[in-house]
Amino acid sequence: MKLLLSNEKIKKSITKIADEIKKEYGEEINNITILNVLQGASWFTTYLTQELDTTHIIVENIIAKSYEKTKSTGVVTLSNFPPKKTIDHRHIIIADDVYDTGTTAKELQKYISENYSPKSINFVFMLNKSTSKQMCEKKNIACSIGHKFVVGFGLDYDGHCRGLKDIYVIEPSDIDDIESTKSSFAK
């Protein structure tokens, strides 16, 4: 695996997003619910929430799945949505790990708009793989990486490598190593 982003650089970028959120929301910072898109965004959301440093932010976990191993299925499965009281009449920030095609973001925005009454919906992404200008209306991105498959800082390959503190580009030979290690544990 090849180092792409150090833990220091990742955290510095997340701190910048937190500062932008504080500036944008001002006193309304106490009326925010962060929807953490499990599992990949958990580290990102945790650090972001710490940097926002307020006692009134609600954090809820949702599930949006569209990847199998290294490929997007093109279909987004949504589940585990929180009760209305944590979303209605609050500013919603959806924290996701990677912005790629925008499909997940569009599905989440549509679902929340149709089923809840939020004050606003904003997105924050740890990483941007897209070069498209057609993104969500309101978004903040920590780092742009191009079309690389990456692991670490909560991101995984088939459940592996989430615990790495930095972000690495994963190569086909790395996938072979992971797969063979998985096989040896299964015996």
C-alpha cells in the first residue's frame, strides 16, 4: 500500500471544515444533527464533531451502502434512519467518507426531504474522487484524491484496513494479500 494522506493532513483538513461550519451556522451550531454514514465515515465524523466543540450537536448513524469490495453497485441501500425528533426542524449535516458519483448523496437528500422536515441539509465528505462540477448544492470536502481506491482512517476493503491511522492507496497486489490472509483465518 502507498501512503496517500497522513493522519496529520487528514485532521488538518477536517479542522478546516469544522471552522467553516462554525462560521456558516454561528449560533445555529446548537441546532445541528450530524448523520454519520456508517461505517466508513465514523472516524471522520468523530473528529469533526470534536472539532466543532459544542454540547448540543446530535449525532445519529445511518446506513447507505452501494459498494461491494472495490466497485460501486450503482444501487444505494438506505437503512437505520433516526426518529423524527432528531431531524425535524434542525440543520442536517450528512457526513460521508467519499464523494464519488453523487448517487448516495442524492438518495440521502431525497429520502430526508421526503420523510422529514429539516431546516437545511448540508453534506461533508472526507474525500472527493469526483472531477464533476455537479455535486450536492451544499457541501464541504476535506481532501480530493482522484479515482483511487483507498483504505485507512475508517475506510476499508471488504472490512479490512479500517484501523490504519493514515489513508493509503490500495493496489491489486494488496488486495491479493488481504484475500489470502482472510483465507488463512477462515481455516
